[in-house]
Amino acid sequence: MNRRDMIKSVALGGALGAVSSQAIASTFKAEQAVLPPIEAGEGPMWLLAPLKIGDEVGLGWRLAALTNNDRGAWVVELLRGDQLGRVHMCFHSGEPKGVGHTELLDFILMDGGDGRKDTDEHLGRVIRHMANIVRQNELREGADAELARLLTHAERVERFGPETLL
């Protein structure tokens, strides 16, 4: 079993162990039990270390924010002047779709498009650079429990609707 499969099976097993069979009225409710509550505050900065909020990531883009788990993803906000780049770090199931990715995470640029619009070249390079940083950090001991709470982008769209994820 690869690490990706192990992380997802741990998440599902934990959810099923915590919820009685009487409480599971549907598959959707069982899947919902896997999601943690949305917390306020700063997200998992250990993933982006050594970067900190306010640091330049590259090509004039600065790290403005990193949220806690928001409906199955961590949201990174990048700023360059008055431009905002919002990137959702989602789990991927072996077939990443985003501008950048790691072994486990997909970096989906949420720009209101449908995947056909060209990505700003500088922003795309910065997102791929961020993915390289995360690649070094996602394997740290204890990371699996946090990673197991993430969903793929497709799962998020199905559950919450694309219009709510921007």
C-alpha cells in the first residue's frame, strides 16, 4: 500500500470508528464525518517552512495567508501589488490536475476559470516553487493525520459546489 492510500484508509477508519453505525444514514454523512471543523487562524505553516507570512515567494509574489483546513483544502493567498493568487492545496489521488503538485498534494489555482484559461507565467512558476518547498516538508513525521483530512479537488467540487470554493 502506498502512502497516499494509507493516509486515506486511516482517515476513513478513524471516521467510521468514531461514528456509530446507527448515525450513518448515508455515504455522504459517513464522508462528512472525516472532515474536521473549520478553525480560525493560521494554517499549517510547517508545510511552507522556511517561508513565513509576508515573505516573498518569488517574482514579486508574497505569501499573504495560509488557512486552516477549509472544506478539505488549505488555502494559500499570494499577493503581488494589487493581484491576488488564491491556491487550494488539495489531496490528489495519483492524477494531479493543478498548476503544481507534490507526491500527495495538488495546487489548484482558483481564478474563476474552468482550467482552459492560461495561467500567468510568473504566478505559475511561483506555485511550482511552492510545491517544491512543500515536497520537502510533507513527509515529516506526524504529517499524515493532517493530510488525511484533505479531499481531492473533485471531491470538494462534488460536496460543496464549485461556486462556493473560490
